Amino acid sequence: MTDPRLLRLDPQDNVAVATTTLQAGESVTIGGRPVTLPDRVPTGHKLALVPIAAGEKVAKYGSAIGSATCDIRPGDYIHTHNLKSDYLPTYTLDGTNPYLREDRKH
Amino acid sequence: MQGFLRNDGRKGIRNVIAVVYLVECARHVAREIALPMRDRGVHLIGFSGCFPNAHAERVMRRLCTHPNVGAVLLVSLGCEGFDRHGLLEAVEAAGRPARTLVIQESGGTAATIDAGRAWVAEVHARLQSTPRVEMGVQELVVGTVCGGSDATSGLTANPAVGRAFDRLIDEGAAAIFEETGELIGCEHAMARRAVSEELGRQIIQAVAKAARVYDALGHGSFAPGNAEGGLTTIEEKSLGAYCKSGSSPISGLIKPGDVPPRGGLYLLDVVSDGPLRFGFPNICDNAEIAELMACGAHLVLFTTGRGTVVGSAISPVLKICANPDTYRVLADDMDLNAGRILEGRATLDEVGREIVDLVLQTAGGAPTASERLGHQEFILTYKWFEPIGPACLPAV
């Protein structure tokens, strides 16, 4: 692996996990090259190791954890804004869940 | 290690008196009976519904005859649907002191509380002389559950529990992992670990059932805190949760109330069969713990990243904290800090060994953090299951 603050769980993974919180603007080493992080990546959260095209599978633990919803560059923070499940939508408290949004109209 | 010998040959690591309300209407009376003795092994459990349900009755029978239970007091309002006669017979047949109090026939709230407290005090004194016998690791049933998961759960605590499971199973124990709704995406990997091809097909079908149910309900078994903690999708959460199972072959697929017939690794299917009814399969972590106990789990390994504080009635819960930041905030509530792995201060193997040591100490009587703090959460909900077929428990 390239940077001690990044943990790649499986050789097939196209994402790494931050073992400590990384701030936006901080530089990390990915594939031997320095990359300036556009976003903050909290401990345990993910960032891209390689370019990932919209629709492409995102892999962690050597398995697909969903599909990219837009083009992702190396170093980009990966979360609900650019990755979606191939099974079931993810529920957050930001009011975007279609299941709950209907309830909130009443 | 010593255990309390029961007449079915199983041994308990606790000698709990269970005070059981058979409908919500009887809960206050049952709670008042148990409360003064809460710290002396008198635990409150119950079922809130008035309508009968075969799953709830089966789980309650298993819990009231659980090896950790030494005596049972049933508290009935009198008109609810729960089969209190069948439950009492089952407990008596299991050789435990048992009694039913019917509030409508006992003079109401105050008189029933008095009668219940008197019975509990008398039985508690008698249980002090319950004989203890030698108990081996191969007689233990250990369950695992994760809750309040974040992205550290699948990096530290869950794989460390997996290492502990491997060691306990090597020594002959039965280990149960569960929540098929949180194994969505892992079904083919699990099928490859099954001891028979047909069992593998059953596992794939069980996860497909969970995915169908959660799809109909609108979202997966995924809480907002999971996303705040860095988990983006149910598949990602599943892969992290799956690490708890370790690397042993999967010996069987069981349902709530099925006790593993021998040592090995078992997957517990917690999602109702048939068309969707009764709502969410598990409304909270303690619903899962209740079902693990119904499968005979003597104790439960609970991994958490965001931080949970719960314990359980009947079976001790060991909380293994995945996230070092959470541990610093909730250290009193935790039994082990697996977050040290993330800080480079311990390895997965070391924490796995520490978990095994904690299991043996807890089985030997040492109280867990949640026991010290008085946690005795319990919940049992409506479900419906078909019995498992022979393919789910292949002969060795």
C-alpha cells in the first residue's frame, strides 16, 4: 500500500479506508503519486484509489459494495453522494429517502 | 469453568429467575415483582401482544427453559391469548421451579406484586444451593450480533470476533451468527463455506428472502448512524458484519428456537417466511439477541462502532468496541477496545484471543459491563416461520 493512513482491504479494491481523519487539502500518496484531497475523509470512511467511471462497481473487502453514480477521481471521498447500493436504497436523516419523504408530507 | 446442570443435560452459566409478563397489561406487575431483586439475578422478560403467535410462544418456551434460567414466574392478566398453561408445563417438565400468577384471580396489582415477590424471595433462597458441575468449552453456545455499526466495525471488532469464533469452534463450541438482512451481498461467499451444496442453496434462498422483505419495506437494515459512520450501502455494511463469522465451515442454517445439535458455526435466519407480515424482521438489536438466546446462546458477543450500551436479560452480553474514539467516550459500557487495532496497538489475533479469554471469564461468572450497569433489555415480536428442512442441518 502507498500511504500508512490508507488501508486497502483487498488487492481487488478500488477504494481505501482512512485509518485516521484526513482533512481537505491534505496530501496523501496513492499509487506512488501525491494526491491533494478535495474533501475531508473521516476515520473509517472511503476514498478512491483509481478513476471509477459512473456505473462502475465500487469494491471493498474484494467485493462490490454498489455502483458509482458519477465519475470519481483518485483521492475523491466516496459516500452516498457518488455511490449507491445495487440492492436497497440507503436511509439517512437528510430527508432524501423516498420511503420516508412520502410520510413527511402528511 | 462450572455450570448449572439442567435436566436436559445442558449447563447454564447463570442461574436467573425469569419474571415473565404474558401481555403488556401484565408488565407493570411483573416489573414491580422483579425490580427489588434486579441485581440478584431476577430478570424481567415478556411478550406484549394479546394475540397468540406460534413463533413468540416457541421462543418464550426456549427462553424459559434456557440453561441460564433457574426458575420462572409467569405473570398473566388472565384474558390474553398466550398459552400460559403450555408454557408452565414446559418449564415444569424442564425441572425448574415455576408458578403462574393471574392478576384477575389474585386480587389485582398490589396483591399480585406481594404474592410474586414472596415467591421470588423463596425460590431465590432455594436456588443458592443449585449444584454446579464441571463445564467444558464444547458445551458453550455463543452468539454474535453487531449494532450501531460504523466503518470501523468491519475492520476491527467484527473480524476479531471472527478469530474468536474460529478458536471456540476449534475447541468444540457452537457459534451462531445472524441477521440475513445484514448479509445481503455475502450469500455466495457463505454458500461456498457451507458443509453441503444443498445447505449452500438454502443460505442463498434465505438471503434472497431477506432482500425481498427489506425491498418491500422500503429500505435495508441500515440506520442513519451507519452512514454517518462511513458505511454507504447495505452491501458494505454486510461485508463488514459478515467478518464476525470467521472462517469455519458453516454447519447449518437455523431459525429462532432451533438449538445447534453439536459444535460448529451456524447461521440464524431471522426473517419471517411467507408473505410480508408483522413488519420489520428485527426492530432493534435486542430482538436479535432474544432470538440468539432462543437458540441456546449462553452469551452474546456484541460488536459496535458508534457505541451501544445495551445488555440483555438471561444471557450476558460482551460489548466489543470497534472504534477507538467511541471507546474513549463510552469506556464504562464496553468490555473490550478492539479499536486499538486501528491505532496499531494490537493485532486482530491478539484481540481475538482476548475475546476468547473474556468469554471464558464471563462463562465462569465474571460480570460483563452491561451486567454491572444493570442492563436487562428484552424484546420479543410477532413473526412467522416454517420449520427448517433436513438440508439445513446436514448430518456430519
